[in-house]
Amino acid sequence: MTDGIKRRDFLKVLGASSAGATMTGCGPSEVEKLLPYVVQPEEITPGVATWYATTCDCPDGCGMWVRTREGRAVKVEGNPEHPISQGAVCLQGYASLQHLYNPDRFAGPMIREGDRLRQGSWDEAERLLSAKIGQNTAAGRDVMFIGGHMGPTMGRLVDEFLGEVNGSRVEYHAVSSAPLREATRLAYGIDELPRYDIESSDLLLSFSNDFIDEGSVEDDRGLSRMHSVDDSGHTKGTFVYLGPRLSTTGLNADEWLPINPGSEAVIALALAAHIADGDTAGPYASLLETYGIADAAVASGIDEDALRGLADRFSAAERPLAIGPGVGGHHKNATAANLATLILNDVAGAKGVTVHVGGGATAASAPFSDIAEAIERMARGDVGVVLVHGANPAYSLPEGSGFREAFGETSFKVSFASAMDETAAMADLIMPDRHFLESWGDSKPREGVHTVQQPVMQPVPHFDSKQAGDVLLAVASHLGADLGASTFYEYLRAPHQTMHADDPEGFEQMWREHLRTGMFGMGMMGGGRGVDSQPVELRMPDRPLTFDNPSFDGVGDLTLIVHPSPRFKGGEFSNSPWMLELPDPVSKITWHSWLEMNPVTAEGRGLREGDIVTVASEYGSVDVPLWLYPGIREDAVALAMGGGHTDMGRWATGQGVNAMDLLPVHVEQPSGALATLVTTVTVTPTGERRRIATIEGSNNQRDRGIAAAVAFTDLGHSEEQHSDGVGHHDELMELQGFGGVQPVDAHDGDPTAYPLPGADHGLYADAHEGPRWGLAIDLDKCTGCSACIVACHAENNVPWVGEDQVVMGRDMTWLRIERYYEHVDASHASHLDVRFLPMMCQHCGNAPCEPVCPVYATYHTPEGINAQIYNRCVGTRYCANNCPYKVRVYNWYRYTDENVPEPMNWQWNPDVTVRTNGIMEKCSLCMHNIRDAENRAALEGGREVRDGEVRCACESSCSAEAIVFGDLRDPESRVSQIINSERTYRVLDDLLNTQPGVNYLKKVTHHDVSEGH
Amino acid sequence: MAVGTTERGALTHPDIERLDDVNRDVLKMLSVPGKGWWALFAMCVAGVGLFLSAWFWQIYKGIGVSGLMSPVGWGVYITTFVFWVGIGHAGTLISAILFLFRAPWRQSIYRAAEGMTVFAVMTAGLFPLIHVGRVWHAYWLIPYPNSRFLWPNFKSPLVWDVFAVTTYFTVSAVFFYLGTIPDVAAARDRATGLRRKLYGAISLGWQGTDKQWHHFGKAYIFLAALATPLVLSVHSVVSWDFAMSIVPGWHATIFAPYFVAGAVFSGVAMVITLLAPLRKIFGLEAYLTVKHFDAMAKLCLFTSLVVLYAYLSEFFLAWYSGEDPERHAFWNRLFGTYWWATWTMLVCNGFVPVMLWFKRVRHSIPALFVISIFINIGMWFERYVIVVTSLHNEYEPFAWGIYRPSVIEMSIMVGSFFWFGFWFLLFTRLLPPIAIQELKEVLPPPMRKKKSSEVAEAHQ
């Protein structure tokens, strides 16, 4: 927590003591003046949130609603009307507020003077850049703009700007879908990304594609909808994962085929060959003839029967869908593998059904070869000025790419990074861009979806930032060019304005409507889903391709899988404590990096979990602690991207290792992508050990029925269902006053029967007629993506505690996603059974925590909520001891004071108390939202709170639609409807008679659960 | 040196011939202390410094300086709390229960045991304060009238604890004080200056009149009767802190008798631990005889058997319950992360006391001293096992965790022994650690001293 006394602290103490000596009767050390608004801004009512619609700046382009309080953005939600987000954004989306209030953002433009950077004014910075570009052009050298993802208008501006200065633009993405784009071009002649309609498929094959890990809320929702059992209980899609390692996506599968790394293409072609009859394969018919199931069995290491069975099922499926390798599976033949899956889809009749080609999606698919060429040009000295925007290639490219050297030698380097990163650290001029929540812009992830990005608040005043678009316009004007606007806002409006030049008033009205909805144009629902712009047919590829298993570099005995982190992606989200402390959805490890290895492999080498091992390829080596994972092949190890930053703010710097250090620069052909699944490594122990910063205690639920499941075939006949765990419905006896021991039916699923007749329900549960709030969580829908955890942190001011505290077991999260293994077998193709269970306070009707609190700091509200009164808590921790779910978390230190620097505390939700040292806290079911809705209902004529009006942070963040909040006592409410199911159960209720208000619906498996383990 | 028995059964020593000798020998302990005492006292003062500074650091920084975590919200602090409450038992048992039962061997040890009780409960009482997160609000556990009608939750065993411990402390302190009055008066009569005034005030003007003796006797019996149920109640209530919860390994009906037996066991062991060196340092062999130690050893042996029975029945019932959380909790005790604590407990409390079956061991003060140390360690670990191993693997396997005590926690735990020692050492110097008046009661009535020739005849 502290590093001894700092000079600054010493001076503070000195100052305070002298002040104390001269003054008497001092109150708080810093007296802040609270002034009410003298003239209240029109849009702001103190205590009432104002919402703004905007768009997230990642290539997926989710629509957002941002809640602001008194002019500060405090929470991000998904825009429910947006076709992609549909009310939820990904975990990085929720964490964007931490980047907005990141204390490591630059205070202003930074100008290099020798070894150090000094802060300058914007005018100075812009004149400097203009002068440099002028000199450069005069010297006949190029201006280069290396840009990550940007909206279409910003892209247009950059191109116009570069047109004025004779510059060129290079697109660079640390995580790129180039092979898929190239494969689509090869297969159909359309240079775009296809759209996979996961939602409507009934048999989904993922060939090492980790769409949930890559953060697509649309695909997450799609998987949840296709894969969960429908209301009637009749259909449930099947998801088969083929890959060497189970990602979060893979852990959701029904079956796992632990194929040899890189064998996707051969399998896909063999399946296609098995399915294809006659000429359905078009020009690929002759290619398919050379692939049989037997070949695929050899290539993949999976037995023939399993593959043949899969092929038959894929052929029989009405709406099959196969997805080719994503970034984690980009081996040397990744384009071929993606092409093979497109052929498989085509042959199985998925084209136009679940695979749609031609939707205009091209985002984040630029090949590595583009930047490689740019590096060459820089190295040759052709480039005099490099502008880097929205990308951090100095970190995310392997050392062998030569970026650092070439970039370093360029005479004038400009970064638009808003906070320090590895590339900005090398720059001569840093012109900090605004965060997207402070910026104007637009986003167009695909045809039919064009959305507005607008500032949701005044720029954070601690940082003198300027939007990159405005900077380019200013520099252009210094250079004497006219780009048609003086600000980016004007530039963004101009095309729309031109369209309505005859009706300026109507335009303003329409513009306001755009800002209100966050979207350009109406009738956006559908959002380009399933749009086939033109009928397409398979074509002969115009490049030579190899479909066989790729070779792997090096002489190591283990194949290295490098995959984007579900939390940090390619590393751009690493400097956020929420992301760092969020348990990885797969490993449940926080903060640091880890190497995944199969327990069998580790045992053979005498390695144990927590051993720090040296992972060495021919290109580099890193020391990283070992984590044993049965979901990875025995001949592979895996390392996530996003760690090992050398210069990226206070939290990310020095945290973990950079997987790119192990990778060679291998350009996958023909897409030009950087192959990441390309090398083998050796793993040797260093002899050191460490305690892993994990939240996981045990991954075995010991048949306690905590995360329960039921077999699909057993649904509908609940009398004889084979549910696992504590399935018995014994009569429970309860002591009732002086009435003696009487039976209590604890398993009464009738939601209206609360409190259960005759039962003693903890504290204050007397006859109450109002609602009984509760949750329904469908385990068949939950994908374990963990966005709910970040949303909960943001909503409820849950502090982060730091790596050392997580190691001690002191994480503060109110909601954790437990991950239990039931059946994970990396040795052969078999069913997979991994259970995700979101676990928060269960709001027990008969709560064990309540009677033990000596001061009533925890008690039961008449509405069924187990409430925690923070300022009454003395901190005996008895409630936490007595909580069987272990969902109570304790403030061991002043985490909220000590860990949260200015202005990160601007994010705090003013509706929720910020807790201090020595007290217990836990999930409140977003009590403040309930009160808010009740107040609103009271103001609107004393109506009842409507069902769905109150949404918990976890519910609204759940793109898988697994969590629903509502009144359990109202039989018409969504939550009552949902839990009126044979799958409903309450965790540990049969054993302990806690009568939780959180109801779970069992996961539904395609295999027989009773034999499953 | 032959040891005889009076008609009332008290143990006597031939060296004590006159009642005056008792005054002399006991009050000698209150005179100028030796180097050994000062060395011990200096050590204790240093230890108290450690204790208080660690505590204040914890108050300043937060409970985080301990090793406590989720799911182990109680650790060394509560372990040590229960340990000290347990220690506090022997004193009242020896002074009150054995007094009521007229056990003949208690006279020379009960004062020291009572002192130990008061100081042990005083030490124990600090631990709930040490372990709460916001000690400045700890008074909220006490029911006091307030304008907001906020009362403690009388359903909570922690509130019962407040009553049990404060009552026990009050009664045992008063009982202790009452018993010392005649002896303090004796000390007053010998003392001079400030000490005389101080003792004079403490002895409440005791003159030793018949009427005073009469009242004294009545009050003493009355308080003994009052303290007796408390011996059983306080540790029963402390055991309910655990038994009333639903934690596997805590939730058991056997807890109250099990804890009381354990408390007596550890308390008597602690009396042995304290009296063995005291006997040596102050040369009290004549008063604290081998017979006394033999009786205490027998009490230890008996309670050891009760405690061992409780251990075994817990293991059996866990198996018999058929519930996995319960079974796992006890399997985990024996073979889990904290196996060493459990085996320390079993060896120290179950197996080492087996040696007390042998009379030779019971009559060897050094052997008893060593065994008593083992029992002290074993009983501390018993509470550690109950508190920590039960919590660390509970119902929800995903939330299991491992607790490691921190340096601050161990400092406070070790410091509490010095805190206790500090008060106990002061006690040995300021109050007669052996009850003068009760010893006199059981000595033969004073007689004219025989001539030395007659003595020689009598011995022939």
C-alpha cells in the first residue's frame, strides 16, 4: 500500500502540523466549498441522472447510453435500440470510464526536449507539427499516418489531410481478422468480412474461433440464444469446439475435439468432402476429393468415428454454421483454414442461411503486411513524419518486426495517445487525443448500422486534451489547406447538413434526433443482419493455398498458443484496474500473466501450479507462473496477450509478460496477417514459485449441486429427471418459536409463496404485501464472459484491491463467476461439461448472516432484500463466516481512499455509498435503482413499479440475457415466469434451508448428466 | 521432608510450624524482588510494548495488516480469545467449585489460579476488540439507551459473548478481590509508607474481628456459588459463537461441554505452568507440594480424556452425517492444508497427557511443567483448528481459500502472553499469591513449641 514516507507526504505533514499549530478548531484537513448551482444548467437536475447516447470506439461499434450525474459520466450501458449492443456492451465497454478518468492521461501536449518530454500549449504543438510537415514535404519525404480503428468520418478526414500533405495511411490492428477477410475474398471475390449468424444456427462448429473472448456482444448473445433451451424446452442448439485450447468460448461448448494445432483446414475439408455430393462444392470439388475423414483423423489426432459422426450431424443440421480460426488460431495456414470453413459452410448449405457474405464489414482486418511495408519505408528513411493514432505497435508487434528501430530512427514522430504507451514514449510530440466519451465522431461497423459518437461530458479538466480531428484540421489550416471545416464537429455535420441544405431548421431537428437516439437514420433494427447484398458463388482461389497442417518453428516440445486476452484484448486495455483485477473468465487469475499447461504435461515434468517457468522460443523468453488447465492439449501451452507493458501507466507497467516477445514475425500467406500460432517453446522451471492471484478456491463442486445441470433428454419429465447434486427433496424441519419443530417445505418453487407458510424468515419478515425482489439466472445462457462483474464494479463503487490483496484472498467483487469442471478431457473427442455460475448475494429468505450480526448491520428488508447498513457495521465478520455462499466482502484497508487516485474517483456513482475501512459489503440487488424506480413511480401518480423498470447492473450488462431481476411475488413478472420451470433450483437450499431470492435455472446438457461425472 | 495431613485433610509441611511462618513466607514474596523477577518483568514490559504497538498499527491501517481474508474471517485473534477464556476457567474452578466441594488440596494454589483467571479474562476480553474492523464502534454491542432506539441484536451469539465475558470478569474479579482482603490486611500490617496506605485502602479496614470473619465467610460462599455456574456458562456461550453458526465443523451440539472440558484442561495446565516456576523462584516448596501438583495432573488427565472423546465423536458424527460439506470439513482437518495444526492438537491434547497415568510423571514437577506446556500449545491449536480449518473449506468450493497469519497477528498473539505475564508478575509482587488465611485455617492450631529434645523423642 505505501512505500514509506515520500517527500511530498512529508511536506504535507509538515504543512499540516504548522497549520495545526497556528489554528485551533480545525475540522477536516481540506475544507471544500460546496456551492449550489446559482444558475442551474438546463439539462442538469442535481440528483437526477442525465443520459446521453453515443458509440463505443472499438470496431464492433456498440451503441452506448452513458449515465451522467452533475456533468460527470458515471456509468456506461448498452443502447437497447442499437442493433449490435441491444442493451449490453462488453467488459471493455464498461471499463471505458476508467480510461476516461485515467490519472495517467497526459496533462497536455508533450514536446520532446532531449530525453524528456515537456508540456506545451496546443498552439505550440500544432505549429511545431505544421512546421515539421512543411519541412518534410520540402525535403521530399513522406508523411505517414499509422492508425488503428477509426470511424468513417475520421477516416475520411485523415485521408483528406494526408492528401493535402502527400502522406499515406497505414491501418494497423494488434488483433486483426485479415485471414478471414482474405479467405472471403478468395472464396467469393468479396473483400469484406462475412457475417456469421450464430443466433439462428442449430449446430455450431467453432474451429479455434474465440468470438466471446474477442468481445463481440452480438455473438455472445447469439450463442446464448442458439445454445440455450427454448421456452418450450424442445430445442437447443449444439456447439462443438474444435481447437487445441478451450477459451471462454470453448468452455461453453457441448463437445470438445482437442485437435492438433493447425489442423482446422484438413478437418473442415474432410467434413465438407463427407457432406458434399455431386457438384455442390463447385470449383473445390476436386480439392475435396483429396480429403477424407481418415486424413482428417491423422491430421487432427481425433478418431475417425467422432469426425464422421460430426460430419453426419453437420450435414443433417437445418442451420449449420462453422466458424474458422480467429486470432488465437492464426497459424501459418490460417487463411486456408478460414477458406476451408467457408467451403464447409457452402457445401452444407449454410451460405445465405447462417453465413452472409457482403455486409460491408471490414473493420479490424488490415493485414500485418501493411505495417510491415510501412516499417520498411521508415527503415529506408523515406518517411520524415510519422503520426500514430489509436495504435500501439511498439508494444504489440514482435521485436523481430523492427518497428521500434525503424520508428525510432524516423526524424519526427507524433503520437495521438491520450495516455502514455510504448509508442508514445518514443514520440517527439504527443498530442493527447480526447477519450471517445469526450469526442465527436461516428461509427459504421457494417452496412445499415451508422451511429453517432458525441461527448457525454465536458472533457475531464485535469487533462488538456484535444480531439485528433480538430488537431488535423488546425494543422491543415496552418499549412494553408482548407478541409471545409474548422472543427471536427462541423466536419462531421457537414455531409448531413449538405443533404438538408434547403431546410436548415429541419436539419437541426433531425440532428437532435440523431444525438438523442445515437444513430443516423431510422429503422435501424435488423442492422444489416442477414443482408446478402448479392448472391455469391464459390470461386477458384486466385492464389495458391496449402491446407495441410502447418509447420511450427523451433525445436521446443510444446506448441505455443498466443491468444488475445478477454480482458486486455491485444494490450490496449491493460492500464485499467478493473480489467486487471477482473478474474480472467477462463483461469480466474487477476493482474499477472500465467502460462497454461495441461496437468498431465506438468506432472510428467514435475511442475506444479505456481512454479515460475521460463518459456523460451528461438525468438525470446519470458518467466511466467504456471497455471494448470485441463482444457489445453498436452502438447501445447498458452499465453494471453496484453501483459508485460514497459511504459503504460501506473497499473499496467511491469505487470505480467508480453507474449509477443516469444513470437517470430511470420507473415501468413496469402492474407499477410501476423501468424501467432507459429512457434514451439521449451518450458523449464526457474526453481522459484509464487502464489497465483486467483479467486478460485477449488474447481470441483464435489457433487454439492452448486452449479447444477439437467440432461436435455430429461427435460419435460421432471419426476424422473437425472439432475445431479443434491437432488433429494427431503422434508426440512425448522424450530418455530415455542411451537416446536415443524416441517418446512424449502423447495416450494411457487414464487408467490414468500415467505413460505409457517417458516421463520430471519429478521423483519412480518406480513408484508409489497414485492419480493429476486433474480433468475439461467445457467444455460450464461457464457461466463464476466461483463457483469465490471458493470457491477462501476455501478456500485466496488473498489479494486491490488494484486497482493487478491493473492491473500481479499478480492472485493460483489459478483463472481464460478467455474466448475465436471468433464474436461484433452485426450480425445468427448463431451464437455464446464459450469459457469454467477454468484452474488443470494438474498436468502432465511439468511444465515442476519441473526449473527450483533448490531443489525445486516438485516432483512420487508421486500426480501438482505440489506447491509454500512455505517452500522462494526466489522466482526461473523456474517461472512456464516454465509455459505461466501459472497460477503470486507474492506480490509481503506481501499476506496488509497487505491483510487484523482480523477478516477469522478467515476463513483453518487447514488451508492463509498465504503471505508473495516466494514462488510455485498450485493445490494442495486437497491438504489429500486429506490429510484419507486420514487419515479410515486411521482407519476403513485403507480406500481413496472416489471422490468428496475434493472440490476449485472442484468443490463448481460448480453447473454441470463440474468433477470424482478418481483418474485408477482406471478406475471418476467422473473416469476422464468423460474416457473422444472429447471429452477436454489443453491444449497436443500441442504441449508436458506431460501434464497436468487433462483438459478439448471444448465442443460446434451449428454446424460448422471453419467457425466 | 515428610508431608502430613491434618484432620481436615489439608496438606501440611513439617517446616511450617507456626502460623506466623505463613505470614513470613508469603509476605516475603512482596518484599524487594530479585533479579529473576526484574528480568521477567522487563521482558513482559517489552512484550506489552510490542502488543500495543502492533495493535495501534492495526487500528491505524486497518485489519488488513492481519492475514485474515475471505473465507477465513476469524483467525489467530479469535483463536487466542478462546484460548484465554479457556485459561480463565481453572481459577474459578479451583477457587469456587473446589471450595464448595471442600476439596482439600486447593488452598495453596487457588489464589494464584484466581489471579490467573482475572488476568486471562482481561486478556481475552481485549481480543474481540482487537479483531473487529472498527474498534471505535465496538460499544455498539452493548445495550445502552439511546435516542434512536438502536439495540444490539440479541439473537447474535456475539452479544451473548459480551454479557458472558463481562459477567465472568466482574464476578471473578470481585471474588478474587474478596478473598484477598484478609491477606492484604496482613500485608498492610507489615508494610510501611505508601504501601501501607495503599494496602489499607484495599483491605477496607479489615481488623479480623469475629463479625468481619463471619461476614467474610458468608460473602465468600455466596460468591463461590455465584461463580460456579459461570464457569460452565461462559465457555458454553463462547462455544456457541461457533455452534450457533452453520459452518461445517462449528455447528455441533457437543460444543458446550466440549469447550468447558477443554477450558478446564487448558486452565489447569496453565496453573501448573505458572506455579512450577513460582514455587521455585519464591521457595514455596512447603506450600505448593507435590500432592498439589499430583491432584492437578489428575484433573488434566481426566479433562484430556473428555476432550479426546469430543474429538473422536466429532469425527464419527461427521462421517455419520453423510453430508459432504461436513465429511469434507473433518477429512480436511486431518489431511488438508492445516493437517499439522490438527495433528499438533491431537498429539498435545490426546497423546502427551497419557503420560499422566504414571505416578512418577505426576510427581515430577519438571515433567509436569513440560507436559503443561504441551497442553497449552495443544489447546491453542485446538482453537486454531476449529476456527481456521472449518472456515477455509466451507460449503462453496470455489470460494475456498488459505489463511496465513501475518507478523502483526502473531505479534499481538505473542504479545498477549506478555500482557498476561505483566499483570501476573505485578500480582505476585503486590498481592499475596498464596492465600494466607486459608492456609492458616488448615494448619494445626498453634501450640507451645516443644523443646528440641522432645522433638527428637517424638521422632524416634
